[in-house]
Amino acid sequence: YYVAAGGMRRDKKKLVLASRKEIKIFDFETLRELATLHGHAEQITSLRFKGSDANTVVSADRQKIITWDLQEEDIENVVELKGGDSYTQVFDLNRSCSQVVSYGSKRKYTGHVIESWLNVIEVESGQTIREIGRSEGAIASAAFIPNTSYVAIGYEKGAIKICDTETGEFPKTRYVPESGAVKKIKASPAAPVMLSWA
């Protein structure tokens, strides 16, 4: 059983997991499967409860963003992402589920990445608001930092950068020597920003 993303209701009554192209809903206490939701044609890469709304979940793959009504166990809204092949992966939804960050790149004919960036996309419309984090080489991971306008970006070359989604500026860069690609990154607002990566 492959889990790509997941979330738990604040009242701890339901656990929601994304497994490949499906979303599975479980009773948190018994772990009994309650329902399976279908709607994605591509692998789901991000899933989150919508703010404090315990009955609404938003999920994303590289082609679409789906808002789900858990009470009805049905789709509430679907937004197709625009931009063709540059949208290779949606990395993360922000806490309110109003924005996602998606990977874009410029490649040589051999497939080698020359330049990469993040697209900040409005969930409601699917439109790109701005491009941020433009850099040489490939981006491997990204995560919104809760309660801020910042995104933590992990690069294939081992660098971690903090980028402001509103201005596109880099207030902080941290290099991780000899660690290789930063393939997974998580962020919390503690102290003032705490990062963990793998």
C-alpha cells in the first residue's frame, strides 16, 4: 500500500490518505476503511484538509486540483492546471488550500535540466500567479512554511533555499554539503523556521 500524502481531521475522527490515484478515508480509531474516492488520472502528490473545515479535502496531481466533500464522499470542484509539460509535479498545498507550488523547467533536447523554477498557482482558478525560485539545475522538493508567505525549496545539487512567494526574493539560503539531492522537505514555523529533509 503506497501512501503519497495524507491528513487527519482536527477532531481525530477521520484519516485521509492518497494512494497513487485514489483517496482513501479511514476511521481514525479503528483504522477501518470507510470509502475510496476516485477522480485523479495521475498520481496524487499533495493532499490537505482545507483550513479548519473538517469536511473538505483538496488534492492535486500534475494535471488537476480536486476539492472533495467528505460528508457526501463526492467531488465539489475540479480545476485543470494550465501550462502543459512544464507542470511536472505539484509539490505542496498551503494550509488554507488557496495556493499550490508546482515545478517548471527548461531542458536540453537530451532531457538535462538547464533551469528550474516553481509556479505559485491559485487553487480556485488554476492560474499561475507568479514564478519563483528560478535557479540553475533541478528542483527536487518544496514545501510551504506554515503561517508565512515562504516556501522551502530543495534542489538536486543539495541546496535548500527559502523563497518569498509574494516577492520572489530569497531571504535565506542553506547549503547541505555532501548530502546529495534534497528529495523531501518539511517545514514548520518554529524557531522561527524549522526544516527537516531527506
